[in-house]
Amino acid sequence: MGASYWWMLLGMAIATYLPRMIPLTFLDGKELPPIVSGVLRNIPYAVLGALIFPAILHIQEDMFFGVIGVVVAFALAFIGLDVMFVVIGTIAALALYSLL
Amino acid sequence: MGCLVNTTFSQGLKAGSSIAIGYFPVALTFGLLAKTTGLSMLEATAMSLLVYAGASQYMALSLLATGVAPWLIVVNTFIVNIRHFLMTASLSEKVEPAPKWMKAIYAFGVTDETFSVLATQKNRKVTTAFAFGVALIAYSSWVGFTAVGHLIGANLPQFLQNAMSVALYAMFIGLLVPSMKGNRKVVLLAAIGAAIHCTLYYSNLLSTGWSILVATLGSAIIVELIYVKSKKNVDHWSTQQEAKN
């Protein structure tokens, strides 16, 4: 790869950084209308739903793999385990499943 | 567990460590694929160092391999990452006041995963030190394991690699479920977000970059309109928690 690769990297870096930086830096302390601020506070939970589904069902060819992952992770999180143990427990369950 | 008040840098490192685990197989595989695509160690690691966006980096590799024009890869990168506008706008409501240059630095570390960890903190405000801690450990894992993947040029055993592909999603679930408990608004937000995204995904209406954006914004607006009369806040649960502490 030559110089064009590095120009591409620069472009990718800017295209990734701007959407991260502009709102966080410049919305700082602005008093937003309550409805806008309410929508913004909803974003984390809406985005988590959209990030998890349907992607988790397609992490492997075998859709059962993702289904087991969903069930185990929900169960571990529901009984109140810390995020780290939810992650490790789900990996362990699926490792077991793929060895069986 | 939910009662820990996360404020310091080292608590940030700890809270971000599940991201670091989740990034490990993804970054390792990226390093390996970059090598097979013909990138040098320096070129591969520089991409993780400068761009730091998993989906776009994988996309760039496959487009490079098929000889797509570099400027088109840049445009695609922007489209894939446009959802971060929403995330950082949302985060701006949640972080403590800090000098603009400081926010501009840790904004670089905002990914789907660090955003999820920061935004679901039970504290009313996320401190700058905590944000730096979460961002740093996640970033280190991403860059470090990209280099390792390129260096060793080998994969983890197949069964482990398969199992670890669930890591980031398990983390998302682990972050979401505690907030869902006793909060119907959160349940509704996640369910509608998931439903819209599934619909867009299976109907092939939009590319993934856009469909996550549309699903998130759609769900956040619909649910806000439902709740606007009852004046119930999504933070209802967390403010109760804080009152208990």
C-alpha cells in the first residue's frame, strides 16, 4: 500500500472523529427544550436494543448459538451479576455448547 | 453492585474492562485479516490507532481487497459512523461540565461500547476522569490486540473464537437488563429499537449504518411521545437509586 492508503486513513479518521466530537463538545451546557432532552436521554436504551437485535442472532451460521447467548446473558444479568461476569459466563456457556 | 458510585479514573478502567475483553477477539481477527489483505504491521496498527471503529475498519479491509476507490471507503466510513452523532449528543446531557478541549479528547474514545457503559451509569453525571478511564482501557485493547493479531498471524482455537464472538452483545445485555428492571419505559425503548432494527434489517431497506440510526431515533421519539403526558423520566429508576445511597 502506498501514499493513497495514508490519505484514506486520514479521511477515515476525520469521518469517524467528527460525529463523535462535535455534539459532545459543542452541545456542552446548552439548555435544550425538554422534549429534545427527553429524547436524548432515551437514546442509550433504544440504541442498546438496536445494537443487540438482530445482530446477536447472526454471530454464527448456527442461529441457535445466538439464541443461547441471548438467553444465558439475559438470565445472568437478571439475577444481578456484574457486567463482567455476564460476559464471561456467556462466553463459557457458548464454549461448552460448541465443544459438545 | 448498582450502588457503587463510579467517579474515578481507576473505576473507569475497571468499568471498561469488559469492553477490553470483548474487543480482544475482534481486534485480534482484524490484525490477522489486515495481514492477509496485504497491510503491513504499521499500516494495520495505524488504522486501529487513528480510526478506532470496528465496523468501518472491517469494511475498509474488504473494500481495499476488492479495489474500491479510497474516497468511497471514506464516504462509507462516515455513513457507518453517523450514528455516533446521536450517541454523543445524548452523552452531552450526561457528562459533567469540562473544558471543551478535554471533551474533544475523550470524544475520540466514544464507540458503541464505551457509549453504552458511560450512558448506563447510575450516577446522574459521568465524571471526566471516569470517562477517560473507560475510553483508555477500551482503546488500548483495540490497538494492542490489532498489533498482536498481525504479529502472531494466527487465530484463537475455533471453538473459543466462536464463543467469544458473543462477548460484546453479552456486555450490551449486561448493561441493559439492570436498567430494565422496574422501568417499563426502558423496556419499551429497547424493544421498539430492536423491533425497528429487525424490520429494517430483514427487509433490506437500509444499510446497517443508517438502520441503527433510524431505529434508535425512531424508538426514542415514539416512546418520548407516549410518555410526554405522564412526565415520567427515563432516569426515574436511577434517581430512586441515588436517593437510597
